[in-house]
Amino acid sequence: MKNLIVILALATLGMSYGEEKSSQIILETTMEPATSAVSEPSAKYTFQLSDKVTRKKVTFKNRYGIELTGDLYLPKDGGNNLSALAISGPFGAVKEQSSGLYANQMAERGFAVLAFDPSYTGESGGEPRNVASPDINTEDFSAAVDFLGIQENIDRNRIGIIGICGFAGFALNATAVDKRVKAVATTSMYDMSRVNANGYFDAITPEQRTQLLEQMGEQRWKDAENGTFAPSSNNLPDKLQGNEPKFVKEYFDYYKTSRGFHPNSLNSNGAWTATTPLPFMNMPLLTYINEISPRPVFLIAGEDAHSRYFSEDAFKAAAEPKELMIIPDAVHVDLYDKIEVIPFDKLEKFFKEHLK
């Protein structure tokens, strides 16, 4: 297989260039209360803030001491004893994109919502930059729960989480281990461990997996010699040639246009480090998904999404109570920002029923 490491470069999107069913590798607590929030910079958001919602920048630390940055969205009419949600994703996106849009919508519906940048990305801390980790990114969700649970206007016994795209897998993993989380929902889910380890539709052979691990081992020698961590050498193109797979065109339409572009987003303006896939290849995220029960799981996927099978298989693996919702005619990125497609009323009903 030609240059498997380059193929892994589209980990941010969960896919590789080429035929969709090819055998190629595919990738996608110390804290302060919100009253100490820093002033919000003039960063570009890809959506309009609701006139029913307030937003302020906050920082908090995860269990590894990495300082995370998020936006706390609150209903303008305020109130105490609020139910709360922590939201992150997609994989390679930032809080000014999809997770902030979701937070804005859910705050309109009466929730306190924290949309945050994961460790090593966006405005959050962590060195080196542009790295992902099945452990640390799972911990990021629990750290967000820590933060929400110490706010005076939030009921710590009524906290849920939403994961989008690749962060849906982290959300499920965090809920399994963190019993403080009372309900979890995901949209356009990617299981980043599975897609890194097995390829799209689990098509990678054992020989190809070995070759890939050997190439990343060689990359580690180069990184050690250079004292830096080389980025992946391929990501979304800056310009479409017209012969790209359909899913690449869909991602381009979100990340590379005014619809969803943000300079802090890896998918818009950068790349993961070349060895980012390593830990995902032998640390399955959904091993304990059945331990979320008896807390509820709500999985949402587009009918025409290339990632649909991840949600369907997670639904099969989860224990009751669980629900799978397939959105007619929707593709993967439709659930990033299309308010008329994303079932926010259903999400509101789900969390109001289970965070009470």
C-alpha cells in the first residue's frame, strides 16, 4: 500500500482519499467558577448568537493539568438549578463551529451548555499541538462535567453530554466510565479507534495494519531526530479538482467555505501530527459501551451519511435504554450545522426527560 501514513492524514475527517470501500486506512481538577471567565475575543463564529442566550469564555483544567478553553452558554432569563450539557466535536473542529452552534440551540431551550476545545487544539492548552488521544480526549469530557458541576446555578445531578462526529466516540466512552453523566447523545458518530485500527468498513488486512505501524514507527525516529512532530502531509485540499469522492466534497463545503471555515480548526486550516493514529489503533473506545446502562443513549445519524454504520453498530452494542434516529436524506455534515435538519426539538425532549 502506497504511503499509508499519508492516507492517515484525513483522520480529521474519518476518511481517506480513494474508493469509499477500499482497503486503505481511514482516519477520522483545578478550575474556577464561571464568574472568573475571561473576556471573549473577537473570534469569528460560524453562527449567530441567539438573542435569548448569553455566552462567555471560561477556562478549566483536566485531570492531566491541561487548561481547556470553552464557551459557557446560558439562557438569558437565567435561573438556578439548571440542567447542563457538555459538548465537543467534530474531530478536528473548534468550539466556534458545530459544538458552539449546538450549545447555542440547547441554551435557547433552557440548558446551561459548555462547548469546549479539546486538549492540544483550538484555544485549549497542551503540547505538542494538533494531537489527539483516546484517553485524554475522553478525560476532556469529564473535566467539562467537573466545571459544570461546581457552578452555583447548575444542578450537578443533572448533567449530560453531546458528542459530534469523532467526539461522539469519546462522549460514549466518557459516559461509560463517568457515572456522574446522566444521559448522552451523539450525532454523525465516528468511532475513531475502529476506523484507525480496521479501516473504513473494517477493510484493512493484518498485513496492511503491520505496514502502517511500521511506517509510523519510522516516523517516530524522524520526529525524535528532528525534535519536532511532523504534521500529516495531506488534508482537505485548498481547491477541489472535481474528481474527489463525494464525502470529501461534503467536508470541503463545510470546512473550506464561509459556511464553516475557522482559522483555529485543523480541518479548515491545518493537520494532525503524522503519528496521531498510534494510540487509537490498540485502545478501543467503545469496549464498555454497555456499562452506560441504565442511563440512556441517543444516537443520531444521516440516512445518506458515509458514517452511518458507526451509529448503527454502537446502537447494537449498547444496552437499554437506547434509541437510534436516522434522519432522512441527510449526509454526515448536515448534522454539523443545518438547524432545519438537526433534531434539536428531539434532543431537548430527550435531555429534559432524563435530566430531571
